[in-house]
Amino acid sequence: MGFKYKKSCFYFLSEETIIVIGIQKSQWGEEYYIRYGFSLRALHKENEYPKVHESDICGGFYTGMLNPTAYTLDGLNESDLLCSIEDNYIERVDLVLKGGIMEYFRKYPQSIPVSRKKLREYFNLN
């Protein structure tokens, strides 16, 4: 899909946006989290490859399973896993790829107050 693996995460750098996707294993069991972050390149000139937690907007894939934020591989079939990842990718990541961060804010306005202050100031959302 055009992502580049670097620093243990997957990155897509568009002209305006840095998209990062990371996979994190739970320290308490066999669960995995897929986290994403979006950053404006104009605000991250010093760090072209920010980690998810360093991004202007952070979030996680919704699993639609018993634990809505973690993928438990035990008992999960490959088809369900791939379908969930694809749905999340389309609803979140592809949305930003095609429409930018403001399109993400239009769909997920609850993300505005928890995004970084520099990003809100950049878009005049304070």
C-alpha cells in the first residue's frame, strides 16, 4: 500500500501528512494493538518519522471483538482479522490519505480536543 517499514513502524509520507502505523504486543497476554498516528509534515520538520505517541493525532484500530481495542489471536481466524484491519484502514488511514487531517476531524470530531495543541493552532481549532 506504499508504506515504508522504518524504526519498527510503518510510514507513509504524503506531501502534507506523515502517517504511522505500529503494532504493539500486550505485556499481559497474547493480545496485539494496532495504533496509528497522523502528523503534519509542516509541524515535524525535525522528525520525519515520529512514533505513534509522538504524532499530532493518535488512535487505535477498533477490533469489533470481545476486547474492542485488542486483537487476540487465539481463536481468531485469518479472514476476520484481515477484514477488521481493512475496515479500520479504510475508515481511518485511507480517509486521511484521500482527504487529509481535516477530513478525519470532520468524521471524528471527538479527536480535535485530544490532538496536539500545535495542530489545533495550525488549523485554528482552539
